[in-house]
Amino acid sequence: MLTFDDWRARSPFYDETHDAVARSVAKFVEREITPHIDRWEAEGELPRELHRKAAAAGILGLGFPEEYGGLSEGFDIFHTLTQAEELAKPGAGGLHASLMTHSMALLPVLQLGSEEMKRRVAPAVLAGDKLIALAISEPSGGSDVANLKTTAKRVGDRYVVNGSKTFITSGMRSDYFMTAVRTGGPGMGGISLLLLEADMPGFARTKLDKMGWRCSDTATLYFDNVEVPAENLIGPENQGFQRIVRNFNDERLLMSMQCCAHSRVCLREASEWALVRETFGKRLVDHQTIRVKLANIALMIEGTQAWVDQCAWMHREGKLAPASAAMLKVQATRTLELAAREAAQVLGGASYITGSKVERIYREVRVNAIGGGSEEIMLDLAGRQLFR
């Protein structure tokens, strides 16, 4: 019987340092998350205190520069993947999405922001005292970033922002927003990144109800003549698109890992059920059809995890191409879709009643297949890069 962590012991990319991270995060999850996750799902958001506790446990800062409160010495992308695996144990995708929302939104600040901005924002975020969210998708087109419509017009020493964003993870609770805006002409050449703050006059937000990721608050943001200091510009003006693309690569790799992790949660719950549930005088696992279902889930996970690790290595070496990240995400979301479906078949009626991890993960398949770039857009992106 496969254990939850068995795959790392058979991989050349993981060693005892990754096991140490896994043990530390697992203890935190068991103590601070698992007993409460069902309540947080019902309430529709995570408590702010959880971010502070996660910061104290070293979870929020993993992989971030130590000068701003992170933990970077001796850590690499594979430690981040290990942490993502352990955070998947409760079987709630919204947990990682909301608790670790800074993992994507803070990077542009640290890589392109001024030193004053880094000092003002990063330590508070990595301490769990402030939250930062990524604000890119718009009502007019989530994945069509090159044609975003939210404008930021320079007026003296300020930008005046008008427009809206939607599907913003942690949008109701965040204090900062790494926001994509149009400062120039049409297309990708006119896009910039601005740091907006929730207490700026003219900013408003409304909560969105969702099929899955229930414990992750999601919002639509509104900007009505929001005045943003010019020093909140992140990187050069009109050069934000390429940074967004690099962010997407990181996001798709991490989402792919989460899909593998939640697929393993499905496999574990289904296999445990099959070992004790009896039908027609024998255990489910003693039926050939059920064994084939379980083996097929394992087959997909094994292959996808190997590709995740390969892309993680390319990421670490600076060799991860957008086409590879895009195709990996499609492969990973299809693996999750198969795992959730087949695990639900094994559990039968039990998978249709709230309370099982499979039931919750099944509702979260679509957000993985659509969020961060839909399957169709991912395959078209890969096709345009590979066959030109």
C-alpha cells in the first residue's frame, strides 16, 4: 500500500532536508489546520491568525529572502513542492490558494520593486500581519491578459486607476494588490504593474460565492479614480507583461504539484475505503475492476509527478519554457480529474455526501482546469511556441 509520502523516497530530487520540511509542515497541519478545515470551508475564509501561525512555523517564508523575513538558505523549489504536498493533506485546495497567496503576488515586489517598497511590504506579509493578492483577471477576459482594460493614467506624481478585477484569490482579506494595469497603448506593450492598497479611496470589493475552494475568499475588485503614488509602480512602466508571463510559469508549476498532491489524497481515501468496504461477499479491492481503477489513478499520478519534478529542475536551472509549464498544467489537471472521478466511483454514494475529501476535491477539479490558464489556452500557447 502506497503511503502519502512514499513517492519522495523514490525520487532523485528529494533528500533528508525535504523530509525534514515535510515532517515540520505535517505537524503544523495536524495541529492547526485539520481540526478546523471543515468549519473554515463553511465560513468561506481562513482566519488571519492562521497566517501569523504559519509564518511563525516557517511556512510563509519558505524560499523567500531572509533579509525580509524569509527562509532561503539551503532551500530550493523542491522544498516548496514538498510543502505544497503536505498542505494538501486536508483535501481542501482553497487552503493553499489562500494561505499561500503571497507566493505569486509578492515575487514581483521583491524582484522589481524599489527597496523602500520591499521593506514596507515584504516583512509584514512574511510575518502574516498583512496579506497580498495577485490582481490580473478581469470580467472582460480572465486569460486574455494582453487585452486587459483597467487603466492607470499618470497625473503628476500619481496614477489614477479605473476598472475592475475579478476571481481574485484572497481578494476580500488582502491589504495589498499586485495589480496589472494599462498605462500605455493596446496590447502587451502597454501593461504595467502597480501596488494598490485596500485603504485607498475609490477602492471597493465584493465577495464571490464558488463551487469549490470554499475556505479561500474570492472577490471582484472595483477601482473608481483610485489615486496611487507613482512610487508604487513595480518595475518599468509598460513592461509588466513579461513579468506576468514569468509569474504564470511559477503558478502553473505549483498548481501542477497541487494537482498531483490532491490526486494522491483521492487515491489514498479510495484505497482505504476499498480495503474495508464489502460488496457481494468480498472487499471492494478484491474485485478486479476496482483494482484496475486504483492502478489507473496511480499510473497517472506517477507519470505526472515525474514531469512535475523534471519541470521543477528546469525551473531551478532557469530552463523552464512556457510551453512546458503550460502542457504540464494540462496533464496535471487531467490527472486530478481522473483521480477525483474514479475515486468517487470507488466510494460510491459516500463520495456524494459532504464529509469525504474526495467529495470536496471533486468540486475543485474545474478551478484547477480553468484557473491559471484554461486547458484550451494552455494547449494553444504550447502549439504556437512549438510549431511555428
